[in-house]
Amino acid sequence: MVKFIGNVHGDEPLGRELLFLLANWLCDNYMKDPLATLIVNNVRLHILPSMNPDGFSLRRRNNANNIDLNRDFPDQVSVKKRRGETKH
């Protein structure tokens, strides 16, 4: 499984744009380009272009609830107390 997450910080849109380009390339080239076909057929791929769409629209690092999602990002190892945005 491969997971791509972009735009964790709303004021950093480059990752978001790159993930849109990747998704479009995969869709446009599936069954035409051997690499695109290989990826789509063999990789469990999750693409989340914008983890922070409200921060993106406000053009600021934090989300609409003023939380920096990067500082409260869940992982598979630690079981820390998380804030409301990421506790589930």
C-alpha cells in the first residue's frame, strides 16, 4: 500500500498540485502507458491531495479550527492523546 498525503499545511499547496497531476496522469495513461498500467494494477494506492482544504482556502498553515495538523498527526506506533481533529 502506498499513501500520498498533500497539503497538510494550507499555505503549502505544491504537494496538492503534484498529487492532482499524479492522479490525472494515472487516469489518462491507464492501458496506454505500461508504467501507469503497472501501478494501477499492482499497487494499492491512496491519494489524498489536500488534508487541509480549509487551510488551503484560507491560505494559512492551520486549519479552520486553528490546529496544525502536522503537529497532531496520528501514526501506527504511538498512542498519544490527540486533539479533536485527529483523535478517531
